[in-house]
Amino acid sequence: MTKRKTYLILVILFSLLFVALITLGSYWLSLKTLPEKQFGIAAFLFAFAAAFGQIGCLAMYIREMARQKHLAQIKQAQQTSENPSE
């Protein structure tokens, strides 16, 4: 699996984790007992951590795309410098 696919899969995973944690946290906060409220707050905190993971993976994906584009440009420049008569 390439780095691009890995980063995209991680973005999807963190997105789904974020949605699940927000849903679970809101359900637990709707319950009136103390332990469930504490679990709800913890779920919201973990959801924000998942959002940061999502942003980080998206940044790494964009960085990898830019790196591949740059390497392709370098390779093309080397090919044109090796064959100037064409």
C-alpha cells in the first residue's frame, strides 16, 4: 500500500472515529447519572483528539502529494537536460 492510500485511509478512519465519539458522548451526556456524564466528557475530549489526528493525516497526505509532484518535475527536468536535441 502506498503512503497516499495509507493517509487517505487514516483520514477516513479518524473521521468515522470522530463522528462515533461525538454521537456516543452526546448520548452519555444526555443520561443523568454521574459516571455516564464523565464518560460523555471523556468521549468529547477523545473526539477532539481524533479531529487533530484527522487534520494531521490530511496534512501528511497533502505533503506526500506535493513531494511526488516535485519529484516528477525533477525527473522530467533531468530527462530534458539529457536529451536536449529532441
